[in-house]
Amino acid sequence: MRIDKILPPAVAPIGFKDIARGILSMRQGNRATAAFTDTLKDFFQIKYCYLLSSGKASLALILQALHELHPNRDEVLIPAFTCYSVPATIFRVGLKIRICDVLPETLDFDYAELTEQLSAPRLLCVIPTHLFGVTADIPKIRKTIGGRDIPIVEDAAQAMGGERLGQKAGTMGDVGFFSLERGKAFSTVKGGIIVTNSEAIGQALQRQVEAIPANSLAEQLALAMYAAALTVFSRPWLYWIPRSLPFLGLGETLFEPDFPIKRLSAFQAGLAAGWQNRLQENIHHRVKNSEYLVRLGIQAACSPEVLSSGLLRYPVLASDHAEKMALLQESDRLGLGGADVYPGTVEAIAALKNSLVDGTSQKARSIVARMITLPVHPYVTDRHLHRIAELFGKAAGIGGTCGEYSE
Ligand SMILES: Cc1ncc(COP(=O)(O)O)c(C=O)c1O
């Protein structure tokens, strides 16, 4: 067992004061969540905003609302490489999945294939994803859709507070959602936010949300205890403790369609107090650390313009799988927070055998084989980044081209 400073791959710090505010808010019930909703509407300049128990719960509601509006359409188009939570949610609500390949250099769609997949007659919506905080090119997707009525559901689970060309992630599509889970841009331990300006979608969502239960008092107290544990154990000098407990499954990616669908609790709304400043503070660190990695010669697998919006995790492509594994092993040994990405493409998820309609993932497979992410969160210091750069220098010595990759 390793007892040493170990960086988590991603963390949005929560303080004990925030937890205390959350506990005090429990008595306020719906007033606490309504106050949080108002600040979100103001910040994102949106008409409809709903707070749920997770990003998955948010996406489930969005899909159900869209299906209510378009009952004859039952296929959802997603990137071939994305968080397993996305296909798990589509599976959960009983819809079919189409995939579109993703380019390793940009983490964005392969547009030649996107054009073809968008012509499917039963398509309910497309879900572009701001993976690792790399903002997807929503205007380009909108242009590719043309005049057809195919709603864009923006998966901004990992990109709260991010922007592209002055537009806020989550608000560029027809409806968007964020995750407030630990390790996201801003966290209330767990949680999800839906935002939309569309009258039709907003009203359909309202009908869905009304039928959803809230957390019980016991569930809120369990969340408060979990928040306290996270506050303590996500610090680099204590992170080795949860990391050494295999049953916690830290860093594991599972396909889990059986998740609860509830409203965000008053405890979590209270925990979010002052979220705008805390989010900006997190983004400030992530931008500064990303820019420093660039100066140290480590190139991100995305277009350079998106760095200024604050990556959640800094994606890097090794020259091949062997170099990726060598980098991960060395990063692990030194406790530098380098992390693997999702273990396979959507196509590789066995449980989806009967739910996948069409699509390719050849380029996405190269992401799985070669990509790792580097930490840029507020606990990362310049010294950590220098040690990461040294690691990459060594990897280049192994025979790779990491940090200078170009296709
Ligand atoms: C891209 C993406 N979409 C959706 C989700 C689901 O969010 P949650 O974990 O809050 O359910 C996640 C969570 O990791 C994610 O990374």
C-alpha cells in the first residue's frame, strides 16, 4: 500500500463551511432548490432550469420529454467514445443508439459520418459531448443538421462554466445538462442540472419533473456524510486511503442503467451557495495549469482555442498503446494523477448488443488505445506539472512522440 501524496485525476473542492450551509438548508426544503435555480437561470440566461439527482437522471428526463414530443422517433445519436453513463441512460429509457466516430485529435465528431447518421428517419436527437471540458463545435453540428428538426442535447456534464466563442456550454444546443458529481467542474457531491430556452422542451420537462420524488431526510444525511468524506479524502495527502480500497472502485467505468431518478435535495442546493465564485475559482486554476502544460511542451488532444475555457482533465495522445501504459504506470508510481480514459468505445459495451442500430468507431478505438488525461484541478501545483513534464520527457525517450503528436 502506498502512503504518500497522490493527486486525484479530477476534483472540485468542497469545504466544511459549504457542508454546514447545506445542512442548514435542509430545513428550507423547496425554497433552497428554488433559490439555486434562480441563480442558474440568471447566470445561463435561460428560461427553464431543473435540478435532478445526477447527470444521468437529467439526461433520462430530457430523452423522455423529447420522446413525448416525437413519439415516432426512437434513436439517439451519440459519439462512439463517451462516458458509459450516456449509453446506459439511453438504454434505461428504452431508446436505440446510433454512434458516430470521434477524431482522436479533437475529440469531436467525424463530420463525414455525422452527415450520414443525421439522415436517419427515426432520429430523436443528437448528443454532442464536451468531453473532459473540450467544448464541442455546436454551431458546426447545427449547420450539419441544416433545416431538419433534430434537437441538439448538449452533454455539458463535464463542462459547467465552459465557453466556446463567447457562448456558454450547455446553452448552445436546444437543451443541455450538467453533472454536479465529484470530479466535475463544480460539485454538490452528486447532482444534475437541465437548462433550456425551448418552450416545448421546457414544458414537457416540467411535466416529467412533477412526477419525480425528492430525497428523504435520511438520504440527505447520507449525502452530507459522503460530502464530508470527500472533503477530507480528496486532498493529495489523504487520497491514498480511498485509492487503496478496491471496493470503492475509484476510476472504474461501469455500465449501470439502474440509477435513481430523483430531484436535487435542499442539502445539495445549500451546499452550492456561492457556486458562481467557486466555479470561477476552479476554472481559473484549470486554465492556468493547462496553459502551463502547453508551455512545458505537452500538447493537448484538442484545438488550442478551447484551453481558455478550462479543461476538466487535460487529454493527451501517446504514440501507441505501449507508450500509454508506460506513462500510466510511471504516473501511478509517482502519484501524479495521470488517468486512463473509458475502457472501450460504446460499440464494445456487451449489454448494448441489441440496442445499437448503426455507426462506426474505428477512430474512437485509437482514443481508447492511446489517450490518457492529466490533472489540472486546483490541488495541482507547478511542481506537479514539472514532474509530469519530466515523465513525458522520459516517455519520449522510450520511443514515443508524446507531446509533439500531429497526424
Ligand atoms: C460526459 C458525461 N455525461 C454524463 C455523465 C453522467 O453524469 P452523472 O455521473 O452525474 O450521472 C457523466 C458523468 O461522469 C459524463 O462524464
